[in-house]
Amino acid sequence: MTPTKSKQKRIEPTAKITDEEKAAMRELAREVKAQRDGTAEGERDVREKIAAMPESDRVMAERIDELVKTYAPELTPRTWYGMPAYAKNGKVICFFKAADKFKTRYATFGFEEPAKLDDGAMWATSWALTSLDEADAARIGELIKKAAS
């Protein structure tokens, strides 16, 4: 008896890269090129990205920018995938992702791996934001300070 070949079904991808994700990847490519060429202007680039946000995101992004400058002035502003971000020794420590960026219902403030937030075996690395009151700002400020240490 000869073995028969079974027909294998082709698995179709269930996820598709969105137009917003493609745009973010193009922005990252431009950012990397500008950094390599020495033409990146972090502070200006961050200010421009924040200014272009819808008001609800812009207000929170401006407050995050102030918190970073207050709690971790040693961090360098830059853009990362087209988002305001703050780096130390060239590595992104934290970032603000506007809700409008990927058409989500909330903005996100998050930290990347170089952030020194380790606390046991599990800790949060990002927070959903719909607004930013003073208590939340103080908490975020302390996290920024710890992350940059």
C-alpha cells in the first residue's frame, strides 16, 4: 500500500497590520535614520507630535512631558514610532501613546525594558489613561523617577 498525501489546509492569518501600524513603522524608520544622520531634534520632535494630538490626548501628553522634566530631567526627549518618548543612554525608558494614534479608546503611558521598575516577579509596565488628575500625576512622577534611576 502506498501512503497517501493528506491535503493540508492553508492557515490564513487572522491579524492584519493596520494602516496606523504601518505608518508607525515608517515613522520609526525615519527616526532611526535621523538619529544615525545626526539630524534628530528630540525636544522639537516631541513638541511637534504633542501639538498635533487631539486636545484630550494633548493635555495628558503635555502633563507627562512636564512630569518627565521634573522627576527625571536626565532623560532625553525623542520620538519613538511617532510617539513622544524619553530615553537614557539612547534607550527608551518611557513613552506616551495617544488614543488617537491607533484609534483606541484610551491613551497609554508605558515603560520599556531599560526602566528600573522591577518589583518581585511581576510588575506593571503600562497604564491606560482617559484623564490625568493630580493624584495620578504624582504616581506617574514617582514611577518615572524610579524608572530612570
